Amino acid sequence: MSSHDGVLRIVLTGILMPGELARLADALAAAEDAAAVVPHRLTDLTGVTRFEIGFDDMFELARRRRERSPANAIRSALVAATPVQLGFARMFQTLNDHPLITLAIFPDVDAALAWLAES
């Protein structure tokens, strides 16, 4: 997780395990708590080679997201290149119903960054 040009960038690689989702949620909560203005975010799934997570793990991540309100409205871009990555991105998008978060899925980082820059 790093910040570039006012966008919080999360890059996931390798095998995605349930414990990693929990650690990511904890890290995002800490980053939001430390920021006066919560930045838009880009989560890049293109480096994930295998998902060892299921619906229950994604549901828990979405539940944790719903319980925390960011200080301001944010955009969250998910980058997914393969059908499996896209499936998990869509699952999270469907489960994410926070009124302050607009989530969209993109096939590449450039398209995601362009959308985040529009706001």
C-alpha cells in the first residue's frame, strides 16, 4: 500500500489468502484514521495468481467496510484483467453498499487513474 499523487494504491500479488484480506482491512482503517481527508483508492488485482478466498471472506471484508464511514466521499477503483480477477472484483462491488463509496472496475491502471482524476 502506498500513496501516489493523492491516490492510495494497493497492489495485491501472488496467492490471496483470507488473512491477507483482514490485514488489508486493518491497514486501510489505520490509513483512514490518520488522514484528515481520505484519499481515493486504486486496488490492483492484476498480480493475483490464485484466490484462496471465497464469498464469506469477501462478505466479511464488505461488512467491515460498511461499518466504517470515511471522513468524506471516496472513489475506489478495482483493476482486474482476468475473468477470475473480474469475478472477485464484481463480488466485492456487489457487496459494497456504503453510501460514501463509489466503486468501479477497470481493465487497466491507466483507465482507473483517469476515472479517479475526474472527481
